[in-house]
Amino acid sequence: QVRLVESGGGLVQSGGSLRLSCAASGSIYSVDVMGWYRQVPGKQRELVATGASGGSTNYADSVKGRFTISRDSVKNTVYLQMNSLKPEDTAVYYCNAKGRTYHSPFDSWGQGTQVTVSS
């Protein structure tokens, strides 16, 4: 079983910055992709950014140029640096990781961390 623990959410004013962290632990053999998604009440969870083990990244259009995803492959940790935050970035942010344990593939989610951007 793979566990993801997120940290770094909070309340920030519009234009401010936050950095989210997510650490994966457990019987991990390899992590192929780590990423961040977000969800607001009444809406579907949406992609924010992903980072693959080969170094490629993918961002939602709404965050391009403002958010940066990075990974520490040794620590199985992913970060999301969020700059120039806007009220519409307010959401619960979830970490996701896909890879393999020593026995099977995994696709795990964190518990979520609240990000609130005030206008």
C-alpha cells in the first residue's frame, strides 16, 4: 500500500504564493507520475499539473506560467509552487501518484489540502 501525505495549503491573499508538498511512502518500487489535482464543491476534480519520471510535465492552461511542479525522485516527493494566486485557484488540492510496488501497480491519492485565495 502506498500512502501520500500532503502539506502546505492555507489562506493567502490574491497575488500571493504557496508551496504544496506531497510525500509518498510504502513498498514503492517505482513512481512513474506524480501530480496535483484540485476540486471545488459541486465540480469534478481537475488536473492542475503532473510530472513524469522522465522529466516531462503537463499543466492545465489556467495555471501555466504561474504554477511549477517539481519532483524529488529520491524522496518520492512532489512539489507545487503556486505564484500569482487568484481567487479562482481556491480549492482542495489532491496529490496523486502512479507507479508500481514490489507486487502490483498503484494509483494513490492524498487526503487533500485546502488552498484559499482571498480577493
